[in-house]
Amino acid sequence: MLADEILKEELLSNGIKGEVDIIWIDDVDEFTYRENADGCIDLLFDNTKERIELLKKLSSQPVIVNSVIDTLEEINAPFIRINAWPGFLKRPVVEVSYNSKPLKEKAERIFTGLGKKAEWVPDEPGFITARVIAMIINEAWFALEEGISTKEEIDIAMKLGTNYPYGPFEWGSQIGLKNIYALLDKLNKTNSRYRPAELMKKQVIV
């Protein structure tokens, strides 16, 4: 498994079930030395030709990639796609998409061993939860843009009023505002309701 310290801590936060031996690696090239592994999980995945070609060589076993924005159709590889944005791996349920049915059951066993219930969802940008959270964050930026309140007050109001664990600006900071903007910008190309707030756009571009 390839992960940074934040994602590693989140993944392990609920404990591991059963006898699961996780081999942590520091570089994507190290996957090629783990041919006997039951699966490979790249939580730092980026959609580049070089990375995809390297991971394709491992596809006799499940290759699980953290790709919230880019779909498997766009990646064009027999991978399992997971929503592992910062904050989402703490949940007992993980959103997953697949395009190779023979690998689905093997991947299911891996998630079970990691203490996660796989929720198989359509192969769409943002899965389900990330789209919803991105829209909540976007609405908060629209409110800030219109001078309704401050970031701090909006965060407090959302946490107290909805019992969310984070306010929308806290969520955006944790996930990464560039990630939120990139998802909204992509969704906006086919549906204008996802149009990113101009103030968010300026913040990201600057």
C-alpha cells in the first residue's frame, strides 16, 4: 500500500479485522516487487500515463486507486476506484467502483480485512459523498461571496445546526480546496448546478 501519513492514520483509525499483513511502500515503483500480494492499493494515485502503465502490469490482482475525480472509463484500466479523499477513510463504509467483475470479489475481501464495507456505486466523477460535500462547500463560498457571514461563523452554524463533524470551510481545507474546485469544475461542464463560486475559483487560482 502506498499512502501518506494522513491517509495511513485514517485507514487504520477503526482497526484492522482478521489477519491482514499490510506492506507499506514509499514509491509507486515498489509495487512491481510485490507480485505475490493479494492486491495493491495506491492512495496517492495520479492519472498519468506512466503510473497507469506501471499499475496495469499488476492487474492480475486487484489494483485499488484513490481517484475521486477521474473515472475508470477515463483512466481506461482494469482497476478498482475508491473515494479516499482526506477525511473519508475514517468511515466504516467506503465508496467503490469497478470495471472488471472478476476482481470485484477479491477486492471485497481486501476491504473486509481492512475493516471497511464496500459500497459499490456507479463509475461517476465524485462518487456520491464527495459530490454532496463539494456542493455544501461551494454553497458556503457563495454565502461568503455575498457577505452573508464569515468563514468562522458559517463553520460554527453548520456544525451546530446540522451536527456535521466539520464546517464547510474546515472540510474544504482538510480535503484540499483545489480538489473541491477541480471536481466542481469537471461536473459543471455537463451540469451548470455545479458551477464553482467565483470567490473559490480566485482562491484556488491565486
